[in-house]
Amino acid sequence: MLSASMCMSRYGVSIIIAASVSFLLVLLSFSESFSSSAIDYAHKAQDYLKPASSSDIYNCEDPYRRPGYLYIDPETYKNTRWIPYTNEFLDAETPSYAEYPVKGDVFFNRTEVEPAFLDSTSNPQQWMHRAVAEDERRRKAVSVKKDDQTPEDFVSMKDGGGLDWLWGRRVLIFGDSVDRYMMLFFCEEFGRTIQQPKEHTTATCVIPSLNLTMVHWHFAGSWPGRPEWWWMDDMKEVAFEDRWAKIWAPTLNTSVRGPTGQPDLLMWQNGLWDERALWELGEAHYDVNNTMGQRERQLVWQEIRFVAARMKKFVQRVSAEFKGVPTMFRAITVHRESNARDANIYELDRLSRAIAEHADHETFEWGRLISGFSMLYKDQTHPGKGAGSWLWANMILEYLARSAGVKDEARSPYFNGWDACHSHLTGWGGR
């Protein structure tokens, strides 16, 4: 017979084994439940981000950051729009002229874009049509002369035209003369002009009927001081720290800070001025036979490190001063005749994109959407008024609408406030 102690020992072992099996069964059940929940969550997230099957709308994607087609109406630049290549386009039926085998030769005519693609709900909205029409309606409704009009004259109409979200908005742009010209052309579409105390300082565009204000702070690049070789004789302050203190700050409370106490949208870029500064530096210190004294070259690593450090400091200053404000990096424009001299523009653009991503900023792709369209330029450096500026204006209003949270159900959650889709839109973007 087994002793009592041996029986108790075996009994204890049985209990431990039974408990272990029970624990494993519970753990397995929990694991399966957790895995199932995780998989369900992943599927839901995927469904949330992918286009709806019925209307092919990319709910949390920026249409201006998708590959697409720049549609320019030959009759009027005011119908310019960006048509992203969505599944609606990519899954479309093959047109007869692309069938195989071909009957005769293939040739093409300038035909209109099919309405299904031109007016697709996946396309960005034509905000400028609505804004310009509403501005005209409001101005005709008051007896005050245009030059004397103020936002107070239009308060009773601020909710009209479905543009109530635009009332009181403020946009602040850190940029060069390309940005200033775009703001000027925007202002002119509403029969207004910009005010600037002096070139290369600040400029302001005010649309009283919409109580919309855009402010341009001229950003002269990364240089931390004014060297002897600086080519602008009338520019005394070069470093952004000096320009901030002496030129920009005085306009903060008068035009930049809106009803919320902050701007509603910020945009920054730096390219053409740094390109020129690096050229001038090289020519001031090196012989033309030295690679460093030439304009057609790649940036050297020390230049990359210098610009990265300065731009990072600038972005940190912007983020600290305007905490929480939706902020975008504007893709840098190249010259109308772009060649090897613009190689460092592309490098500066890539560098700025990395800095913007690191700072949790999104990208305003306008500068890349018009790349190669030299016919849209008014000179060697600046895109002119027309299709390019109209596209810029529509894009500015698109991002303002996002920051304002206009709650467009057809594109929900894209327009449900900046943060609704922001986490999906800060990445590199493949350019």
C-alpha cells in the first residue's frame, strides 16, 4: 500500500497539472480573442483608409499628394484643377483608340476630359469659384466704396455661400518672392492688392468681404548673419532671428493673430535664396576652376549639415511661437529653364521634406505639381498669374477648409479638422 505522504504528493501533482492545463486553456482562449480583436481592428483601420467602393473616394488621403493630371482649360485658367489618378480612373474601361489590334494609325485630338473624371468626387473642390462668386455678391450688397470696405461691413453676410468657415481666417507664409507673387495674384482675383512697407520685408492681403487675411514674411534663407559678399545692398537683416525681431514681430498682433489668437494655417519654404547664397559664397571664396566656385555642382556634405542645422532651428522657432497651428512645407519651385544649376534645389527640397516630416509638418506640393510647366512662368524664376496661381489659390483654401473643419460628409473624415487625418499625411510622399 502507498503511504499517506505518497498519496498526498501524487494528489498535489494532479492539482498542479490540472491548474496548469486550465491556465493554458484560458491563455489560449484570451490569445485567440486578442488576436481576433487585433485582426478585426486592422481590417477596420484598412477599411477606414481605403476608398469607399461605391464612390472611390480616398477618405484620408490628400488628393494633391497623389499622382495626377494638371487639367488646364484652354479657354480659361480659372477652371484649372488637379485630377488625382484614383482607382476610378485606373479601373476605367479601355478607350477604343487603345484597343489591340489597332485599325489604321493611332492619332490624338485635344478633347475634353470625360465628366466622370473632371467632376469626380475624389477631386479637390473648386474653392476659388465659390469664394470669388461670394465676394462679388457681398460687395454688391453694400454701399461702401471698395477702397473703404472693412470686415465690419460684411458681418451680417458672413454665413452666406456656404463659406462661414472662412470668416476670420489667417494664413502666415514664410517664403520668398514666389510666395509673395502667388499671394498677390490671389488678392487680385478678388479685385484687391497687397500692402507691403518695403520689398523683401512683409506683405499683407486682406479680403474684407470674407474677413480673410494672408501675411507674407519674406524669409531670406539659412544664413546666420550678413556677410560681405551678400548681393542685396538694401537688405540689412538676413538671419531669420534678426528678421523676426526687427521686421516680422511688429505685425504679429496687427494682422497675423486672428480671432483664435493664432494663424489658422502656416506655410514655409526656403530654397531659391539658399541656392543663390551658396553660389555667391563659392564665387567669393574660390576660383572658378575649383568645384566649390561653380554653380553646376552637387552640394557638399558640410553645406547639407549647415542648412539642416539652420532650418531645424527655424522650424523649432516656428513651432514654439505658433504651437499647435497646422503647418506645411511648400515644395520648392525650380527655375523656368532648369538644368544642372538647379541640382541643389532638388537637394534642398529633399532636405526640407525630411525636416518637415521630423517636425510633424505636412507638405504643400504645389511647387512639384507645376514642375516642367515652363509656359506658366512669367520670368526665369517666378510662375505667373494664370493656371499655376489659380491652382495655388485652390490649394490654400483646401487646407484652410481642413484646418477649419468644414465637415464635408462626402470626404469624411478629411475635412473634420486638421488632426482627423494629419497622422496619415506627414510622411515623405515618394517625391
